[in-house]
Amino acid sequence: MPQPDLTVGSLTGELSEMYRERFPEAVRERRLALWRTLHRVWFSKFVGPQDRVLEIAPGYCEFLNALDPRQERVGVDLNQDAASFAAPGVTIHNTSAEKLADVLPAGHFDVAFTSNFFEHCHSRDQILEIMRATRHVLRKGGRFLILGPNFRYCPGNYFDYFDHHLPLTDRSIQEALVLAGFEIERCWPRLLPFTMRGKLPGWPWAVALYMKLPPLWRVFGAQFFVVARCS
């Protein structure tokens, strides 16, 4: 999943080094192919070809790069390396997620997306602040799509990553979204495996097949996917 945007703290200076170790070039190329497949078979159901899209913590920009190059694609990431991975036409703002409303226009975006990010936050208040800032830049009726590890289904390896701070579930994320002024449209408690390097093959054709077989999600799925609307 995309490399997260950490907020200012003791790890900020080590972001680039940490993620170069975790995601070497060969892994990044494989991930980009997987994200293109995921967009085609799944995320395109929630992101239209004309939508203006914001991604919070795009990391290596796999999600944004997989979208239609003709649509507006914007990312907000504290890691200064993020812009170097963005495809032509993708705009990256190098700022913390809490401050995204300071650099983006109000009510502008049709869709906001974030993947494997909120577990890196340092407090639940911080999550609410980011969600409220996201709501500010979404148009009325715009969607907020959130993908992340579900602590209920991966407690044994949830904290295998040094920069995971908060244990979150699909239920806690939904409660936070409601507190931030969103309406829950749909939730899948189990969708993708905890990691693409886990139990399932990582080839694009295998990912496409997996996404067409919901019974497998209940076996291998350890990440929730929540769709919320800006009311």
C-alpha cells in the first residue's frame, strides 16, 4: 500500500530512508502494476473518469498514477520524495495532512482517498482533524474512500511496522467519520490482505481474480474499505 505521510514527530527526518528500505525499486514497480489492476477492477467503481481526486499521503503515487491522466489528481504528503514519483499531471503539495485545507480550495474535490495512513497518526484527535480538513475540501456529496489494516483481523502482525501507532478497526474509523460530519455509504470490514507480500500471489491477474471472489475476502482479507459521503 502507499507509503504514508507522517506528521511532524521524531520519525519525520527518517521518512525517506525508512521507505527506501521497505519499498526498493523492484517492489515499487510490482506495486504500481497491482494498483493499476486494483483501480480497474475495484476503485473505478467509486472514482469516475471526470472526478477531481485528492489523495492523502500518496507516497509513491501508485493510486494517483493509475487514474485517468486527463482528470485532476492532487496529493498531500509530508515526505518530500513523493513528488518525484508522481506521473505528469499529478500535483503534490508537501505539507502535513492536517493542513491540507490551507493549500487546497474549499468544496473542490469529488473524491478523497487514503490508504494505510491513519494507523500512522499519533492521536485520535489528529485523525479527526484530518477528516474535518478533508471534508472542507470535498464538494457536498463527495466521497471519502479509506483503506486500512483492520486490527480485528491482523492483531498478530499489525505492529510489525515500527511506524504504526494506533490500532484501528472498520468500526472505529466509521465512528470517527460520523464525528467529522460524514455519512457512511458502505463498509467492507475485510477486503484486501494485510500486505501484498502476504498469503496471496501478487501477480496482477491473481489480484483481479481475488477481487472477483468475495468469499476469499473473508479468508484472506485483513484491510477494511470504508466509503463515506460529505453531507
